[in-house]
Amino acid sequence: MIDSHCHLQFNAYKDDYGEVIKKCQAKGMILNVVGTQSDTSEQAVKLAEKHENIYATVGLHPIHTTSTEVDEEEITFKSREEVFDYGFYKKLASHPKVIAIGECGMELFHLPNSVDKAEIIKKHSESFLQQAKLAQELDLPMVIHVRDAYDEMVEVIKLQIKNYKLKILQGVIHCFTGDWTQAQKFLDLGMYLGFTGVITFPPRKTNPEATAALLEVVKNCPLDRILTETDAPYLAPQKYRGERCEPWMVEEVVKKIAEVKGESVEKIEKAVLENTLRLFGKIKKPLKGGID
Ligand SMILES: [Zn+2]
Ligand SMILES: [Zn+2]
């Protein structure tokens, strides 16, 4: 089982991350701990250094390119503003356990007050392009965060490919929650789609079509482009809704993908492992026994 996107370095685990890691170890998991700015990226690398089957991703989340109030069901904080420091992240990303650059991307759901939307898009694009450049330089894939900005993100990726004359920019659109039309645009660009516990949620009364549209993406997405993740501590799958999410809960995501696609859990796990090893070239195939 693989959680290709979690935040075990966050404060939510400060008292018991060792216990959480043990639970994941018992299930022989591979984890990718994802940074969101300089300190959480450094902490991700530290965790990866200590545990064999834990890897790290380093980068600057779009929400931290401005200071923004975030207040929703599971999350309330004020983001700390940071400018992407190429040299700092290059040094960090040269570590053998760093497998990708991110999470970076576009976030138009949480918009800071008093800042123009066009200005935000510009800021997020510039930060993304810098990180894409670093990913190219170090030959690493990207972990891309997109919320309420799928069309804008597609345009930025196309611009990046044109600028650098690249055929394909390697990466995953993590926690994909869009529809099939949006999904196809990313698949056409060679991207993978990461699914979280969101695919296990029942339809929302206010927007039942969105759930149906997301499950259509799960059904249609080619088996060789799917990744599994939790985004823990957020987005616990339906079975554990209301609890702090932990990486081993990704088993609920795997089960749901199998159910929607009409395939066995084993087949989905095998495909996800192959996809993960293909995209993140620096991950070593897990030895028996999992995380040490
Ligand atoms: Zn994200
Ligand atoms: Zn995340």
C-alpha cells in the first residue's frame, strides 16, 4: 500500500508520529511526506532520513506565496508568506530520499482578502514555473496541488512545456476532485491523478453532481495513471470521517477504486505500486517488512 501524499511532519502528529509510523510499518507501506514551505520541507526530509520506506517531497505550496486566512471544516490557520528560494530548495532536493518537487500549483479556493485574483494567478504561476525549472534541473517529477483552478493550471503547464520545449512534464495532480473533461486535459499532458478519501465521501446535498463526476473520473482513468494518497492529516476517508487522517487509511481509497472500476483490490495495489515506482524514479522497491 502506498500513500503518495501525506503530511506526517505536521503538528497534528507531534505527540505520536512514531506510533502512526509503526501502524504503517505493520502494513508494509511506502510513504511520501510532502513539504508545503521551507520548514515543513526540511522536516519531511528529516523523517525520510530516519525511515527506510519513507520519502520526501520539497517545495512551496501556492497558499504560502501569500498570507491567507484558511478556515474550513478541518483546517484553521493563517498561512505564512514565503518567496520560493531556488538555491535553498535545490540543496534540499539533492538529498537521495527526495523524490519530487512540490507541493506547488494553483489554489483559487482560499483567496486572501484585498488581493486581486489576477495577481494571485500571476504569483502562483511564477512560483510554479520556478519549481518546474528546478524539477527539470534535478530530473524529478512534480507534486501538483490544484483547487478551483484546473483550467488555469493546464494553461501554466502548457506554457512551461512551450518555454522549455519539453514533450512531457512529469507529475501528479494530487487530490484530484474535478470532472472527466478536466481530468483528460491533464492525462493528455502525461500527468498522473492522485485520489484521496474524497472519493469515498457520500454525495453532498448541495452538489451531488460533483461526486458523480469524480467517480466517473475514477472509472475512466487508465489504470496506469492512478496514484493513491490520503493528504493526511486532512480528508479522512468516510469510514473514519471526523477523525485525524492517517496514511494507513489509504486502504479505503484503494477499496473504492477497486469497487468503482470493478477490479480486485490486488490488481489496483499492483498497478499503483508500478505507477509509483515509474513516476518517482528514486523510490526503491520495498523490501519485505516495509518501513523500518
Ligand atoms: Zn494539496
Ligand atoms: Zn497536501
